[in-house]
Amino acid sequence: QVFDTWGGLLSPALYQQFALPTLVRIRERLAGAKLAYFLRSGGDLVDRVLPVGFDVIGVSADVDLGRFSAAGAVTQGNVDN
């Protein structure tokens, strides 16, 4: 699992420029492996995250889970104590 606890603080443009290329490289280098990606506070990044091809997307409790599930993503998390 790849944990990105700061990615959701970036604007979509900065996320696209700085975080996304690294995620794509990780996915490419581990092709065939089942991978999960946890993104804290990144609800507005769903359209950028899903095409990378992670098997599961972990989302924090402050994200509208509906945005990810409506896009067909397998999700985990999103529970607030």
C-alpha cells in the first residue's frame, strides 16, 4: 500500500505535476502486483487517481466516499471514530 498523507493538500494542478508522475512510476514498476493507494483529503482528485490503476483506493473520513464509489473504485477506509 502506498500512503499519501499530504497529496490531498495539493491543488489538482500541483498534484498532477508533482505527485502523479511518481504514482504512475510505482504502478508501472510493480505491474501485476495488487496495490492499494491511500490518499488523505483528496476527494477532488478522483479523476486523476483512478486512471493510475491501483486496485484499491483508501480514503480518509473527510472525503465524500460517493465520488470514488460512483466512479467504480474499490475503496477502503472513510470511517470516522
